[in-house]
Amino acid sequence: MNSPIQAKPLPLYLQISELLTRQIRAGHWRAGERLPTEAELSESLGVAVGTLRKSLALMQEQQVLERIQGSGTYVRSGNQGKSIYEFFRLELHDGPGLPTARILSVDLVQRGKGVPVLGPTAHPSAWRVRRLRLLNATPVALEEIWFDARQQPKLKPQDLGDSMYLFYQTAFKVWISRVEDHIYTAGVPSWTVSEFGLAPGSISGFIERQSWTASGELAEFSRTWFDPQVCRYSSRLNN
């Protein structure tokens, strides 16, 4: 296996908005609660105030935050805003963390055993992407992601970023609107890497996911092996 390739990172303002949104979803700030001042947030996050303001403006546009002139920035009550990592369920035990990825392989292969039909009609081949997933630079999971080969006749690891859903949006104009997860335990696959910390065959947490577009088309199938010693699967429902 070739050396892992760092996926293209999100722009810094997007990294900050995604991290703050994940923290809000995890309950670090409650609905109606005021966030720290821009000066305090920029210092704690280690970013320029201008970058932070761009992040907060995006979160306001996504209806995650409400900014009140002369008062501050508040978590919007009952916010339903969508973020890039809206469906990303893994978190570190001490907080959600920012997801990044290292790409292990990108291959055009015959649709594997157990991989459902992807796209509008059956097709014998599919793209298979294998990645090491990290949270705050800590390796937490292995991912195997399948999507319709007809969407992209050629693909290189350098084409992919940290977020596959953002890649689908920008490259294919495809938006994921619904996912279904099945959670089990399973043996770590043979193609694991030492950074993951679990040997092949070791028992790990395991997620099978199917992801659909708004039109009901199955766009992606994925398998994720995660280390429950360093991360957890979290799903929160709002009344």
C-alpha cells in the first residue's frame, strides 16, 4: 500500500465554522446561550478575528447562530441549519473534534460483495476510497467508501478533500439529504495502517451507512471501523 496522502483541507474559515457547529450540536453551548466574545473565541481557536467573523457569518447564514447588534452572538433556538459534517457521528470522548482524513487508496473496482446498487441503475464497477479518519489530528477510524463510477471517469487521491459529501456537492452537484446507519462490532480489515492502533482482525466498532440524495437515489455506501477507546458514535435528536 502506498503512503497515506493528506486529503485537501477545508478552508480555515470552514474548519472553524464546522468545529463550532459540532460543539454546539454536542451541547457545549445551548440554544439561546451567548457565545464568548470574538476576541476570546479567536484567541482560544488561534485564528485571526477576520477569519472568525467569516466563520460566524456563515453560521448565521446556515441559521445556527443569531447575531444581535450591541449584544453578541447567540445559539439560534431550534436551529435546523445544515453543515458539511451534519451527518458525521464520531466524536472524541472529551469533545466532538474537527474531522480530517488521510487517503490510503482510490480504486476503480468491481462493486464489492454486499455493496448495494449505486446511482440510478445497476453498474458493475464503482469507486472505492479507503481512508484513515482523524479527529483533532488523532486517528480514530478506517473508512471504506463506495460511489457510482459513472459520476467520475477518472479520479486521483489529490482530487478528494476531507469531506466526501462536500466533494459530491462540488464535483457532481449531488447533495446528501438522508443517511441510514447500522452499528455493529467487526474485525479490523487487513488493509489497516499502524496509525489506527488496532491490528487486523481486532474487534472494533463498525458502522455500515447508506446515503441518499433528496431525490431518493442511493449515492454512497460506506463501512467504518472505529476504535471505541478513543472515540464514540453520537446521535442527538431534538424535540
